[in-house]
Amino acid sequence: MKKIQKLCLIAALGAMVTGGSLFQGAPAYAATTINVSATGTTLANAVKSAKSGDTINIVGTVTSGTINVPSGVIITGKSGAGKVNFSPTGITGKGFVLNGTGSTITDLEIYNAGDNGVFIGGADITSTGAGIKNALTNLNIHNNNDAGVQLSNGAADNTLTNVNSHDNCDQFGKTDPKKRGENADGFAVKLGSGAGNKLVLCTSQGNADDGYDLYAAHGAVTFDRCKAINNGSFNTGKETIYGDGNGFKCGGIDNKTDPSNPVAVAENHVLISCTATGNLGAGFDRNNQTGVVKMTGCIGTNNKLGNYNWPLTGTPSAIGHQITFGKAIIDGCTSTGGGANQLSGATVTNSPTVK
């Protein structure tokens, strides 16, 4: 009898070591799809009930306030021609906010937010480990009251693919009309954004300020086949609001993390086969970047302040004294039309038209 009991105990231990169990375990969570529409479940209620792995499917046009997207949730409009009108956010509220990890927003039209259409990051500029490894794919983002897409406050390792951010303008809520148009970029990867963010086949067009702004980014950004077209102004129908209008503005000075101690942040951004066309500022602009920015196979065409603006030295207003910048690399790029290029702070190779 003792021998039989011993054999049973050995068998039980063997089952547990090899991953088995003598007892029925709790079933794995089965991901579900939650449909959202103007006449059915609201987007806010869908998000409240969604768990990691779930899909929220938006059918037709829905109107919503700010949506804080849970980690691991997919929000899509692919099967229902989904659109999200964020006009209830007023003149200060964001649209989608992703402060977590591994979420996806795909195949949607996003517009009319009082701030960013999509924001990835933490609660403040000192946050870390927030806004990690999220994906934005096949999005049409427009007419928001700040940058269409912004990554800040620790946002890292996020991938944006085929996102079109256009006609964004910070026209509401500013008492000084001279300050309108100064923040609404197509894409703002700035203010403490982390490393590993990548933009692929994205387009920034007709935004009041810059196409892509990397002001005070704390991590190198990769741009692959992205476009910046006709940025720097926005016509409201009553007036034209103007911003800086650079195509790719590559950042470099951080005077926000510690305003009493502004610092030059050296980041080695990479631009591959990107195009800057018809922007009111420079096409590819240093903007006080002390890192080594590499541009390969890029095309600058008819940008008003030059297709390539890479001086060797400058005096950033935030620092108040002259600094020497890192020498950019311009390889296999072209330049056609536009204002005069500034290339004293760049090494130009295989680019006979860039001069």
C-alpha cells in the first residue's frame, strides 16, 4: 500500500514539473470585440470595460470626449469606416491619450480635438516608462487645436505607420493672436520623448506650425519615407494663421525639464528617403541640434528658407551664448529651388545638387 502511495506521489510531482496539474486551472481570458456606434455602445463605455487583448471596433462616426486608452487594447475602424469627432473636448482637451503599453489605434479618422488628436506619453515631463511600444497605423488626423500627434514625457519605442496629419492649427483659446499657430505641428516628438520612436510613410501637410518638431526630444527618432508638405500656415476662412513652417525641425535645446538650467540635448536622429516640399520655413532644419543627424536619400524642394539649414554655430535664445553644433551628414540627397541652403555644419556626400 505504501508503495502504491509513493508511486502516486511521484506521478503527481512529475505532472507539475512538466507543466501539468492535478487540478483544473482558471480558463485563459478570451479576448472580445466591442462594437461602438453613434446609436449603440459609446466609446467611453467601451473603453471602461475593455481589457488587454480586446478590440474596440468603431462603426461610422462617433462623437467623444477625451479617451484614455488602456494598455494592450486595439481601437480600429477598419470594418466600419470609423471616425471619431472629438469636438466635446472643447479648446483644451486631447483626443486619444495612450499612457500605457502595447496599444494600437488603426484605420480611423480623428479630428476636432481641443489639443492633440493623439497623445502618447506620461502625466508630466519627468515621467518614465510611460507610452511604450504603442502603434498608430493608417490614420487620418486633422483639424485639431494643437499638434495632430504628440509623443512626450517618456514615450518610447512607439511606431507610427502611414499616419496622415494635416490642417491642424492652434487657433482657439489664445488671447494673444501672435501666439496662434506656434504649436500645431503635424507630428511633435518632443518635450522628454524617449528613445526608439519610429515614423514610417507618414505625411504632414498644411499644418500651421512645423511638419515634424523634435524640440527637447530625449531620444533619437527615425523617419523612414516620411513627407512634409506646405506647412507653416492655415487659412481659417476668415484669416491666415502663420507658424514657423519647417518641414523636419530637429530640436536640440531643453529649457522645460529644468527651466533654470537649459541644456543642449544631443540626439542622432535618422532620416531615410524623406521629402520636404513647399514649406514656409526650411525643409530639413537643425534647430539647435548638437547631435549628429543623418539624412540619406532625402529630397528638398522649394522650401522658402532653404531646403537644408545646417549652420555650424548658433546662439539659442534659451541658452544665451554661442554653441557649436554636431556636424550633420547629408548623403545622396537632392535640392531643387527654394531659398539658400546653410551647409557649414554638414558633411555633404553624393549630393551634387545640395550646395
